[in-house]
Amino acid sequence: MSNRAEREARGRRGENLAAWYLRFKGWRIIARRVKTPRGEIDLIARRGRVVAFVEVKWRATAADLDFAIDAYRLRRVLAAAEAVGHRYAKPDDQQQIDVVLLAPGRLPRHMANVLVRGQCRTDGNLEREIE
């Protein structure tokens, strides 16, 4: 199996694990791997009046998770969500960008609503402006 095929298979396993984890937390998965000209959304989930466009990142070690997501990746997810959000969210729904981080031997880490007022909140200590 090629490196690309291995990464693809690992990514799909990570997305499946993230979907099960979100279901356990009360979310309903309404779409997977939504492709748009502006980017791809790994999962789209709903809980009540909240629709989350979820980026899933799988890394080989827990230490690598701190660097798995950045403003560039979040901007791509945001652009894709803006392109298709009307298909999944009702007019009064709250829409948000979430991230699920996965590594072997660790529980998934769900970071909800990582974009707030144009700011990227990739963890509790880091806040960067999205340009």
C-alpha cells in the first residue's frame, strides 16, 4: 500500500472514530467528506439547533496534536462551510467550526466552536487572528 493510500485509510479510520465519539456526546452525523471547490469538510454534525462543521485530525503521537490544526486549515473549513452551510443548517440554527483531534492511546479531544469573532482558538492557551 502506498504512503498516500495509507494516509487515506488512516484518515478514514480517524473520521469514523470521531463520528462515533460525537454520537456518544449526543451529536447526529448528517454528512461525511463533503467536498466543495473551497475545501473539504470531514464531518457535519447536528445537536439540537447547532450544526458543526468538523475538521478531524489524526496524528501518530499525542505531542503532534498540538501542531495538527492551524489558522490556514480552519480558514479552508470555514470557506467550505460557507459554501454548503445553507444545505445543512436552518435559518435559526447556530453554525460552528469544530475540531476533533485523535492519537493512538488517547481519548479524542473535541474542540467546539474554534472560530469566534474572527479568532482561531486552537487550544485554551493559543489565540491567533485569522487574516
